[in-house]
Amino acid sequence: MASSTHIEYPDVILIGSGVMSANLAALLKRLDPGIRIQLYEVTDGLAQESSDGWNNAGTGHAGICELSYTPKREADGSVNVSKAIEIFEQFEYSKQFWSYTVASGMTERPKEFINPVQHISFVHGESQVAFLKARHAGMAAHHFFREMEYSTDRAIIAGWAPLLLEGRGDVSIATTKMDAGTDVNFGEISRKLLNWLDQQEGCGIASGHRVVGLKKSSTGWDVRAKNLATGEVRENRTKFVFVGAGGGSLSLLQKSGIPEAKGLGGFPIGGQWLICDNPEIVSQHQAKVYGQALAAAPTMAVPHLDTRILDGKKTLLFGPFAAWTTKFLHKKGSITDLPFSVRPDNLATLLNIGIRNLDLVRYLVQQGTQSTADRMEVLRIFYPAAQAKDWKLIDAGIRVQAIKKTDGQAGIVHYGTEVITNTNHSISALLGASPRCLGLGEHRARSHKKMFPATAGQQRGTSADEGDDPDLRRRHQAIQERRALP
Ligand SMILES: Cc1cc2nc3c(=O)[nH]c(=O)nc-3n(C[C@H](O)[C@H](O)[C@H](O)COP(=O)(O)OP(=O)(O)OC[C@H]3O[C@@H](n4cnc5c(N)ncnc54)[C@H](O)[C@@H]3O)c2cc1C
């Protein structure tokens, strides 16, 4: 869907058409039907960057199988699972909202964007097996994960995910499995939500428009957007800007000049997948299987073997592998993005990051120089019988890791999402690798209150946004009842 509708002086301008802007825009309009919204997107199509189905794994960061959210064992041998609970809850909010959009007719045909796929954690070797057992005990004790199963029995594991066992030697293995996982096409849900938004009174979507200027005004923000086809630059004025520009967010924040952006930097890491279309292999796997991080790999680079359902077709995807790049965006980025993002206020932080994160530097060098044979070796940790002829390498999305100055430390790399908001809440931006991008729940509810304290949404909030219900268990039950999306 390409669109070029312009709304003058809207209440909100959103930059970017990925899953973050699309969800926020749809939610705001639903909560406050009178609100006027303009969205700008630099590419001709919508949600073509990180949110596009081929550019991410579509796991949703549900907190079920990602071992990076439960990294350590405590002194008593137990595993602290509080982070996994928090992440799971946030993703349930997203699913709850999408379920609401289907029930209310905002979106249709949910199978095109969400499908049930079991989530499996897989480990090998004695110490990892012991870790997974302790993690399972911690997880299954919480009602979110009560149905999670644990097994070291090869016959049972072969029943869950046969490829894990094919050709495997005699090493101890363990898995946990939960059937309630999903595979999500973030690009498709974004396009559906924006399609709905575009038909609403007082809302406009202009694709093929790059936001080139952000200037503080007496009442809010002056936003300049360039039509890439004609070269025409339009100026618009709004009370509130949401910068959901993914890799483009840093440069826009720098343009805004807000003090909160001072000292921020970004470091891009390209992603790559091995994908398999061979129907004989694809038909044997219906799971997202996450393992442990390899050596110094950052948490966002933990390997996984995923079922993906994209454009109605099932595919297997393995990775991600990291690739070198200086671009911040795949489609409309430039090789000068990284050098041009370096400013006097972030130079020292960026240099210190390089010096203090030598493991990460080594990891990136290793990843950037690896061959197909090296990548197949990693795949065979999961699928020992994998053959190179069945797999091909494709590009995934680029993650721009947020780099921030912190007190007492020269700098810190953020693998998660950074939400930057100025003091009067007139501009908010998302930076970072965004593994928690879909934690729409509490941040959404909180930011909505701060930014739009007077909207009708405060009264309407109960059906589309149940973020304020204090009883976690009751909310979870409500979510479970609404879960059967496809
Ligand atoms: C390899 C990989 C695997 C991942 N796996 C998962 C996963 O399993 N689960 C999960 O939850 N997340 C995953 N993610 C993260 C997830 O894909 C992103 O967090 C999410 O898609 C980000 O959405 P967004 O809307 O913030 O950004 P994007 O989808 O990147 O959208 C930003 C949009 O802004 C536009 N834009 C940029 N600059 C401008 C400008 N100046 N003017 C106008 N428009 C502009 C861009 O063209 C783009 O369309 C993964 C990411 C990668 C790279």
C-alpha cells in the first residue's frame, strides 16, 4: 500500500511505519477517535525495514524460550525468572491488542500475521542440562509458564522437534517446550493497522517521504518532510512527535536538539539468516528453538532455528549471523550513516565502547569473516544432519545498538530498547536493538497518560488497553481467553 495523504497541523506526527509506530498510531486513534494523526515513511511501501517479516525472527520476545532472559543460576542453584515473566507479560499485551483489533474489525485474516508455533529451549552438555532443569522449575512455578514441559528423553524430544535428533551423537541434551508460542509477521500486522488508520477521519500516511527536519516551536514541533519523488519539502506543525524510525531514530533525535539526546551514539550490526525451503525438511519442524549464546555473542545474536510463516508459506530460518555495515537502514540508509552520527558529544563514548568491549569487537570480526562452512557448523549444533545444499544465506534487518554515556562509566552498549522522552513529553523516540519493542503494555499505558492526559482514551481505556488492571493473574486469564487468534 503506497499512500500520500497529508493532514495539516495534526495532534501527533509519527515518523516511520514499522511495528512500533503502527501499533501506537492505531491505539491512539482507537482510544481517541477525534485525534488527528500524520505518519511519514521514507520507503515507498510500509514496514519494509526491521519489521518486515524476512528481517526478524518473529518470535516476539515472548520470554518463553529465550534463555538470555534467565542467564544465571543463583547461589542456591535456582534460576531467577523474573525478567522472563516481565517480558512474557509485555508480549501478552501486544497479542491482546491485536486480538482486539480482529474482534473489533480493525484488522482481518489474523493467520496472515500470527500463527501458533511451539517455543522450545534446547541445551546440550551436563551443566547446561542442569541449568535448564532449574530454569524449568522456576518457570513452571509461575502460572504464565505452568504448561511448560521439560524432557531429556530423546524419544520425547524427537516427537517435539525431530530435526534436533537427526544424526545427533551421544551427548546429553534437554529441552523445554511450550505449545502456546507464536510466529508473528510484524510487517503484516503493521500494514494492516496502517491500512485501517489511513481510512480514519483526520489521519494521513505519506510514504516515500523522508523527515529531514525537526525543530522545537512555541507549541510543539515543526516537522519537515521531503517527498523523494518530487523533491518538494513540506512543513507541518504538531504538539507531539513519535520517532519510531528504527535505525533512523538517532539522526532525527540529534536533529531535534533535545538535551536528552546529547551523548547518544549508535552502532549498526547487520543480520543474516540461513533459510531452507526444502519441503521435506520444512515439514518436519514446527517450532522456534532457542539455544545458548555462543562465546561473546551479544544476547540479540543467540542462535535459533525457527519456523516462519510468511506470505502464506512455511520456511525454516536459522541465525542470526552478524554482518559488518556502516548503514543504519537497509533500504534508505547510506554508508555514511555511522560516520555522520559521530558528534563531539558522543565521540569519547564511542571510542571508549570500542576499548571496553573487546569481546564484542572480536565477535564482530569473527562473524564478518566466517564462511558458509562455519555457519553450517553452528546450524549443526541444532540440526546435526543439515546439509549446505538445502540452505541459502539472506540478509536480515540491521540493528542499531544504542550507545549511551552513564555516570561512572565511559559508555554502555544497549542491546535492548531505549525510550528517550524530553521533559515536557512532546517528543518520544525509540532507539536500540528493540528486543522488547513489542512491550506495548506498560510503557504504552504510561506514555499515553503523560502525553495525552486529556484524551477520551482515558475513559475508553478498559477495552483496548487493560494495562491498568492491578491483578496480574486476572489479566492473564483474560488474555488466555482471548488468545485463540488464528
Ligand atoms: C535479525 C533480527 C531479528 C529479530 N528478531 C526479533 C524477534 O524474534 N522478535 C522481536 O520482537 N523482535 C525481533 N527483532 C527486532 C524487531 O524486528 C524490531 O525491534 C522491530 O521491527 C522494530 O520496529 P520499529 O517500528 O521500531 O522499526 P522499523 O521496523 O525499522 O521501522 C522504522 C521505519 O522508519 C522509517 N524511517 C527511518 N528514518 C526515517 C525518516 N527520516 N523519515 C521517515 N521514515 C523513516 C524506516 O524506513 C522504517 O520503515 C529482530 C531484529 C533483527 C534485526
